[in-house]
Amino acid sequence: MISSSSPPISKASLLALGNRSIEEALSVFEALYRRTKAPESPIVILHSNKGKTVSLGCFQIADEDFVTSYLNRKGLKYFFRLHGGDVMLHDENQVGIGLIVPQDEKYSGLHASLIGFLLKRNNVKDFQVTNDYVLCFNKVLGETLHLEKENLSSWFTVIYLKRNYEEIAGLKLSKEQMVKERISRLRESCIGLDQVLRKQVSANSLFETVRSVLSGELNFKLKALRLGLVDKKVFWKTREMLKKNSISEAVQLKYSSMLKEKGAVLLSKMLMNGFLRMRVKTRDNTLEKVNISGSFVFEPPEKLDAFEKMLEGKELDESLLTEKVTEFFINEKVKASFTSLDVVELLCKAAGGLNEHGGEEGA
């Protein structure tokens, strides 16, 4: 973490997007990330969300037609983010804090420092900041998209000012009793800033604190950022890609070759909701190496190692692979940030949206 007693590091550019849709905010974030040349100093993006939208990370969903048709029936707008991440319901009760920095050791802890000082300024003491999420009292207060390439690192953190548990539960299940059970589980694993502070917090007041932290504890000299013509062209192109769900080949929902290494193909995707990732290496359509990671705890950990070894050497069938991993996590009742039922629900037919006869639950 960057020390608050350090001398001024450099200038930082601040882009205040105001009250816009999450698609626009992520489009700007993507446009700045896709710049050929890394920024000379950090760029900070502040965004307060407008409207209600579901965003789906760009990973292979076991039955994507099921997911999108289900959301359509619910009347919920959705889009696929151009990079991975969680399935999230976005509404007016959240803010986004984006950060794009050059690859430099002196900025390595900047994201954690910024979010950490922001929470400390609001008298939050029990928290943890990672590249995937913000935890408070061991509950999920915020979620982060983390992107890296050779010359820069970037984060876009969504912090929930207020959790709408009914909305989140209703997104996945429509039967009344199931919704009540889901709300109960969500309250155990998620939290809003209003619950932490026991008072309502506005986006504007939070952003003022961000500015104060940047110029105070982090010793940055702030200047307003204006998007150039090239940035705007990339922004509009990105926005249209999001709206049309037109995703570049490298991040399509279907399996794609991410890296070729001595005749093998390294494949990576987010397999389950939020905090489970699976990386596989294949050769001649056979699973050569499988590695599963995420924010979960196995007791004993050897169980996961044995499961990975069991998958290796088998022929690659993506649907079957998804089902096997899903079944394993449900059977093991994994202790995770979300219950196993929450984790898999939108990404397979295990327990939500469709019943065994193919109709919508509660319809």
C-alpha cells in the first residue's frame, strides 16, 4: 500500500462521468484501456449509475440462450462486458471508481490504497481490498474488474451504496418462498455501504472523499481529463459493440484460443458467478492441465487437487466439463463468498430460471 507520508508522486487525471449508464462508463473505461500508449500518470474515473441493467462477463455460459431469454422475459436490459467479470445487476444505488495506471512499481498498490483510504475516511475499519472484490465484515461490498496488459494496469470497482436484495433475488428466482430464501442467503454474503455506516451515503459525497484522498493521503495533483478525438471514436465503437453484444473474437462466449504455447492452447474463462476461475491447457482436444482458483475454501484442500487430476487426460467437451465442475462444487458445499446455489444459478440449469420441463419457474 502506498504510504500517506510519501512525497508527491505525480499528477493524476480525473474524469467525472456524472450520472450515466453503466454501458457508457465501461465503454469509456475500455476506450482508455485500449489506448496504444500508456498514460504518463494515473487516470481516475468517477461514475454514478443511471438506470437498471444486467451486465454479463465475457465467459462461456453453459446455456447462454437460457440466460438471455430468461432476462428478456423478465424485461431486464442486459449487455456483455468486453472483459470478464461477474454477473451483476446495476442500478442507481451504486458508484463506479475506475483507475488506469502505467506499469510502474510505484503504482502497484494504488488501487488498494485509494479504496482503503476511502473506506477509512468513512470510519470503516474491517475491510479487505483485492483485485476481485471489496469485502467488509467478510461480506461483499464491491466488485472489481481488473485488466492488465504489458504497459498498464486498470481497475473498475463497483461499490454498492445500498443493496437491493429483493431485486437481486428476483433476478434469479420468481417463486415467493425461493426468493425469501435467496434474500436470506444474500444478506449473509453481501452488504451495502448504508448498512456499514448505518446511514445513507450519496454518490456526490463519496466522490468528494475520493478527490480529497487523492490530493491528501496519496499526494496527487489533480487535473481534469478531456477525452481526445481518438478516445471518443474508440468509445463510440465500444459502446455500439456493447449494445449489439458484438464482442471481439478474442473474448467471444465460445472457447477461443488465448495463447499458443508449443503446440498447446491455453484457454481461460470465468466458469461460475464471480469468484471461480478455471484455466485449462489442451492438446489435440484433450485436457492436458486444469487449474481451478477463486475465493473459496476447501477442507481438506487435497480434494480440489484430486478433482483437477481426475479431469486431466479427458477429451474436451465444454458443456460436460461445466456440468462436472458445477456438480462438484454443489456436492462439496464449498464455503465461498456466495453459496454454491448462488454461484452456479445463472450459468447452468442447476436451480434457476427454467424448471425440468423447460418453462420459467413461477410462471
